[in-house]
Amino acid sequence: MTNASHQPEFVANIVGKTIDCIVNNRKRVAVNFELAENGCMEETHDSLKRRITAMWGFQTSGIELLEASTTWFELGGMQFNVYDSVQFSVNGKGWSTDFKTIARDTAYDEKE
């Protein structure tokens, strides 16, 4: 049996399931680390911007990081620092997130 696009129905189902998987896994983002001067591994700014983009939909190129806090974990005897909250701006408008919620933060708006 074929569908309107003349593809076998099982191909259309596979494509549909693949697209659903991509959409449903949208919040899964690789976190990248680099070795810091203190010997710990720290999450990169590019990684942080990708997480903001994946979670809240902003364009990575428009994100300006302002302030952030980190938490850490140890793996294989190495300390890894990862951002757990961040204040940033997009097009002059300030935002704060803890990656569970997001809020406008006018304290970080660009002054005119």
C-alpha cells in the first residue's frame, strides 16, 4: 500500500517516528567541557548557549551571557563544573533561568 506521496506506508511511518523522536528529544543537548586553569573541567560558553537555545528557543548567535553560577560533580577523580543558572540578554532584553523556569529580568536590560 502507498500513501499520497507514493511511498510505501511503512517508510512514511519510519520517517514520522524519526521526526517524533527528534522533536521529543529536543532537550537532550551535549554538554562540552574544557580544562580550566585550576585543573577542573568547566562547561564551555558555547555549550551553555546551546542549552539555553534547546530549552527556551532563543537563537544561539543572539545570546549574550552576563552572569552565571555553577554546580559541580566528580567523575573519575576529576571535578566537573556545570552551569546551573544564568542571566543573559537577547536583543537587549534581560533573562534569568535555572533551566527549570525562565523569567524576564529587567535588571539585565540594556540601558538606552
